[in-house]
Amino acid sequence: MFDEIDERFELIAQQFSQDSSSADMVRKAYHTARHLHQDQRRKDGQFYISHPVEVALILANLGFDADVVSGALLHDVVEDCDCDLETIRKEFNDNVAEMVDCVSAIDKEKFVFDKDDLFENENFEKAAIEEQSFKKLIAIGRKNPLGFCIKFADRLHNLRTIDCFQYGKQLEKVKETEKWILPVARILNSEYFFRSITNECFKIKHKFDGKEFFEQYENYHKLNAENIDKLTRRLQEIFANSCINEVEAKNVREYKVYEDLNKLVKTINISRISQGQILKVTNFNIYLLYKNGKYKDNIVEVLTILNKNLGSGFKIIDAKIGNFTKKPYFQVEDEFKNKYNFYVMSVADHILQRNGTLDGQNDELLDADNIDNLDVELIKVKTRSGEIKYIPKGSTALDFAFKIHKAIGFGFKYAIINSSKTKCPPYTKLLEGDQVEIVIDKSEKGEISNNAELKWLAYVNSDFAKKVLIRHFEKLGFAGKHSS
């Protein structure tokens, strides 16, 4: 009864055929998960084990190692089966167990409300458990970022198979994804997961009004499939004896095509987009990948070869900086007005861009004070000593003071921004790159004074500062109907 699922797993096993120890681990993880999930079904009626297999396959195809793929195969056994983390640690290793723990939701039976969290309420237990489960994911993921990748792949597959749920539930899942999952994927610079998950959310949100657009997009890409194959083969030929080792062609996803059209035509209606309009924006990404040499030297060689060999039907029409690569790419148009983004990068950089930064370099962005603001754009602001702090866009000088330390926040007197001679009030909005000195009040004994006023609640925009102030005023008796 598991024949089809076994076949899907073999696609994973093939990725580890050159390493017997990795292959053995992955097979052991699969058979363990299949045994534990054997009587379980998904909402759509499929055997449950099909889900962890598809999650693991996504990660195996992206080149993740045996620990990550094993963790993906086992990612639901603690949450949904009679299995504990110690068993996984004993049967596999600490790394696999930690990743499984990272993505396992908090057990309802063991859940304890955080009395210091303003957003937790016993009347909304389910919401509180979900909130703490994501905070747990981020806390463990900061120590082992590879756990995030399992969560990304898990959410991606769940969104792709969400049709069995009522539409309201689908939108709920999209909202949750946009709040917790996408910001982390963006912070980790994981282009594949960020764009793939964003696209699934986009397709769900526009399930009804976007039907015509999705059909036009699909038809356009079907009509051009042969042209793309020919172009890819042509590029492989002309770069055969050059610095370029690999050529990859990928379709630009639906959401990005729509976004680009929206920038071009502000009043565009998704239900009336034609193939002619789709043709106006870039629909294909071409990756020219090298293993050796310097970027500047290689891009000169690439441009020289393209100009000499690609043919008169193609022309370079623009050059831009990639949102994820932070490197230049150039836009090319063919004789049929199809547009392509050409990226030149090393194989290593391509993998890093695709899979993300997973070495803990973004800990500051995922610190405790920023967790509640993950779905908000963050900006860099410097302290007087030059230390960089990340705060939500739209934050004030008072928000920044609380970010540095609670006592600094309460002692706020005024701020000096960018060495100006002007004394700035607490509600002054900060901008990217500002350097801020917080001046505080102190008593004669040198203790920091508490200057907090009720109106300060209107001066802060970050959830962290709001929480601190609300708790402070509650203690002073401003607790509404709950005060004594």
C-alpha cells in the first residue's frame, strides 16, 4: 500500500548513493517514520508518511545533508506519534533530535501560559499555543538554523496540499505564514523558500479572482518551453570552453510576474491580465554558474561571449542589482520580446543564495525583542558607540532607548541624533543608519530616574516597548477593569 511513497523515497535515497553511512541514516529515518505514521492519514485521505517524504525530497533536491533530510522524515513523529526526542537522539544523533524539536509544536498538555506576555489569554488557548510554538521554533532555530529549513519545506508542502481545507482556513494559514515563516526566510536570505512560499500564499489569496491570470501564465510558459530548452542548449554550447560550468533556466514565479506588472501598470486588474501584458515583464531567470575564477573577470568573459555568439535576435536592455544576490544582473530581450534575467555567479554563491545563510550570522535579527515584529520591516540604527541595533521601521527614539535597556527607556530625557545639537523628543521617528545617543536622568546618587508618563504609550511603536510600559502602568494601578 506504500508502493508509490516508497518510489518517492527512492528519489531521496539516490541523492546519497555515493555515501553509504548517509544512505543508511536516511533509510533508517524513513522506515522509522513510516512505522510510526503507518495508521495515520492526512486530511486529504493520503497516508501521512507521504508528507514527511515530500518535505524531505524538497530538501534533498536542494542538496541538504543526511542529518537535515533525516530530520525532515522524522519531523512529525514527536508531535503526532508515540515517540520522544531522547529516542531520536539515541537512534540518530543530537543534531537530528534538535531539528525535530525545533519544528515540533508545544504539547497542549504541557503548555503553561506566560503571565508576562500581554498577548496570551486563557480564553484563547489555541492562539497562545501557536504563538509560543513559533517562538520556540525561532529560539531553537537561532542555535541550529537548519531546523528552519525543515519548517520552510514543511510549510511549502502543506500550502501546496491545502485544497482539502475550507477556504477560510486556507487564508488563516496564509496569514500565519506571512507573519512567522516568510520574515524568517527573508532574514536568512533563503531565496528558494521565500519565493516559493510567497508564491503559494499568492495563489491561495487569488484563488478565485486570479484564475484567468494563472491560466494565461501557464499557457505563456507552455508556448515558450521549447524556446527555453533551445536557449539553454545554445548557452551550454557557446560556454563549453569558458569559465561557465553550468547553465540553469527557471521560470519567474507567478507572484513576481504580477508584482512587476503592478509596478508597470498601477491600475492592473489580476482578473484581466493577458499574455500580451505578461510579455512586458521578465519571465525567465538564466543562471550562468562558474566554479573557479574571480567574479569581475568572469562576468567580462561572459559578456564578451554573449555579444559574439548569442545572435542579433538578443539584446541587453537593462542592468539591476539582485534583491537576494546583491550583485548585478542584466536583462536580455529576444526577437519575440521575451525577457530574461541573466545571473553570473559561482556555484557556491548560487547555493548560498538559494538555500540561505544558515550559520547563525543573523542572530541579531532574530533576537527576543524582534520576534513580535518579524512581519515588520527592520532598519539598522547605531548606538553612540557604533553598535548596530535592528528595530522596526517607524520606531521612535523612545523605542530605541527601550531596545538598549529597559532602565535606559524609563530614564529617557532626550535623544541626540547624528551628533546634532538639537535635543530630540521621545516621539522622534528614526531612519535607517541613524546614530542615536540617549540622554537619561539620574538622581544625586547616580541611579537612573523613572520618567515614564502614560502618554509615552502613544510615543512607542514597537511591541516590546509597549509591553514594558503597559506592565509598568498596570503595577501602578492603571489596569482597567482588572485593577483593585
